[in-house]
Amino acid sequence: MKIIAFLTTVLCLASSTISYAVQDNTKLVKAAMPELMAIYKDLHQSPELSSVEFNTAKKLAKTARDLGFEVTEKVGGTGVVAILKNGKGPTVLIRADMDALPVKEQTGLAFASKVTTTTEEGQQAHVMHACAHDTHMSSWVGTAKLLSENKTNWSGTLVMILQPAEERGRGAKDMIADGLYKRFPKPDYALAFHNSASLKAGVIGYTPGFTFANVDSVNILVKGIGGHGAYPHATKDPIVLGSRIVGALQTLVSRELDPQDPAVVTVGSFQSGTKHNIISDQALLLLTVRSYSDETRQKLIDGISRIAKGEGIAMGLPENLLPVVTVKDEYTPATYNQPDFTKKMASLFTTELGKDRVIEVPAVMAGEDFGRYYRADTSIKSMIFWVGGVPHDKWHSAQNTDESLPSLHSPFWAPDAEKVIATATQAMNSAVLTILAK
């Protein structure tokens, strides 16, 4: 009888936790939304570029302290680590990125950004949260608020981080290098979300396995022998050689990779010459190279070097004039969602929000450095998911017409912030309550 009574108590407690998550979560999120929308509008009007998110980090660090978190600033540059310990249990990391983009806002919002600044490259530029990281940070605050105010329903440790420089692909790397897993509790679980410009507002999209791609920026310096345009036989034309390289690069994906192994090699810029009748002595090709597996990434990079050198040899260039291939440091590794954990979280979100609001979506070739947190320790169960931001009226209009929707990084991208923040906060709160359930 004592065993039966004990089991009954355990089941009641489990039922109580589930009941709390499902029945009260929506109410708690709704009550927090006026405050979260005020935070969102403030962040939207005051964006900061990668690695200079000083004011953003300062104001959100204060917010976390006010909620009872132990806060450390200037981790990996402008990064913030907020810790809340609440008894024994697993450690969950929740990440939001802070940086904006050098884009002039054209959304027409009453609280649109009018910020201008100087970029790392020394250029004057307008600044906008064109990737809507402001919704990520607002939901981060919402999740911190709900969990700090309902500590009786969970046990464990929260490590909530604000990451700089996601758009530069270096923020996660810098935070890890600055001792994220050594100075602070190492997570057992890692969670993040990204707003989506292709899903209806309030809809969650998830992808087990690879979800974002390896992203490399590659330069090819094509050398030649310049001269007069009237005497091409006395030159080695780098534009002709560069054109051959561009054409040959197309075979890397189409003829050297398995058709079921997605990859992209795009020449985004071809720079050479100054005048009609002068054959230049060099050209510069700028490439973006995208893949999922590390093996495919290396095969593409090796193939680019082989093709560039081979075409230079075919043109008859000496060794000292062969093309030079440089892989830039700002490499973003592929992001991998641990499949079993991702499916469990998707099932939880479905229970929380309904099956019409949680769908499996294909992986994308965009980059997202959240994957570094898992790659630094593959024992971590990790997941990043999408939260749709397309306003419902624009979504339905686009389905019935040829109207195109603005993409992430567009000066016109204005998500339905209220639905993004509410959905993400509810999903995150539910996920943590489940992982850290007493």
C-alpha cells in the first residue's frame, strides 16, 4: 500500500507539472507580453553591429540581474552570461544573438531604426535588425522572466547567454574561447530559435540532423601578365583565366558530389580591370561555399584549389603566377540538431501549441554559428528551431498570388514580432520546465 501511495504521489506531481506547462504557460506569456513588446521596440530602435553591442548587452545584463540571475559581462567581447541555480538537476543553455546589420530600414514601422554608424571596414552605414535578432533577445528576456518567477516548478541550472557577432560567424567561437564551458556550468542541453521569413507567424519549424550549413568565404587571386588590349598575344589575360575558373567551378557540385549531398559554390564577385583597352594583370574572385558535412566541405575547398591551379597551368602560367586560393577566417560550421532530442522537443511543442503550429521543415544553406556550442562538446543535446514571423495577411496573400515576401536581411523584413516573441517564449519555457521538471 505504501508503494502504491508513493507511486500515486509521483504521478500526481508529474501530472501537476504537465498541467502547469500546458494550462498556465499561455496565460503567463500573455501577461508578460506588454513588457516584452516594450523591450522589443526599444531594441529595434537602437540596433548595434557585430562586436559593438555595448549598449544592448549592458541594458539586458541589468534586466537579468533584476530577475535574480548572476550575470557576467564582456564574455568573448560583448557577450553576457546569466546564471540561475535552482537546486540539483541538469544544466540548460539558452542562447540569443544580439547583433544587427548594416541595412537602411524601409519597413515603415513607427519605431523604425534611424541609427547610422561606421562599419569595421570604415564605411558609413545605416543599422537595422534586418535579421530580427531583437525578437530573439525579447524572447530571451521573456523566458528568463517566466522561469525566475516560477522556480518551484523546476530544479537545475539555467545558463542564459547573449551572444555577439552571429552575423560575422565568430560570436559563439569567441565566447567558447573565453571559457564559456570552463568558467561557467557546462550545459547538458542547448536551445535557441531563429525567426523565419518563410513560415506563418506563430508556426514552429524544426529539422532533425543538419539544419544550417557550413559557410566558407573563399578568395581566388588570379594573376596574369597585363598589357595593351590591341596586343593580347603579348599578355596572359586574368579575365579569361578567371572566366575559365568560374565555369569549371560549376562542375564541383554537379559532377563531383553525390546528387543527394547538397552543396553550393557561388562566385559572388569578379573584379578586374580599369579601362576598355587595358588587359589587367590580375583578377579577384569572391566565393561563398556551403555544405553540411565536414568531409564535403573539405572536398569542395580542395577542389577549388585544384581547379584554380589547373586552369592556370593550362593557360601556361609559370609557378609564381598560378592563382592563389585563400579561405577566410570567418568560417561558420554546420549546425546539427541531435535527432532524438529534437523530435522529443517537437512533440512537446505540438502538445503545447497544437499540430497545425509545429511542422518539420527542410534544412537550409544559410549559416548559423549556434552549431559551435554542440561541436565544442558533442555530449550536449542541442536544438535550434524556427519561429515563423510572416504576418498572417501577407502569408495568405502570398499563397494566392505571385507576391513575394521579404527575406531575412531585407530592409523590408518586419515580422509579426508579437507572435514570434510569444510563441518562442512559450516554447522555451515549456522546454525548460520539461527538461528540468522536479
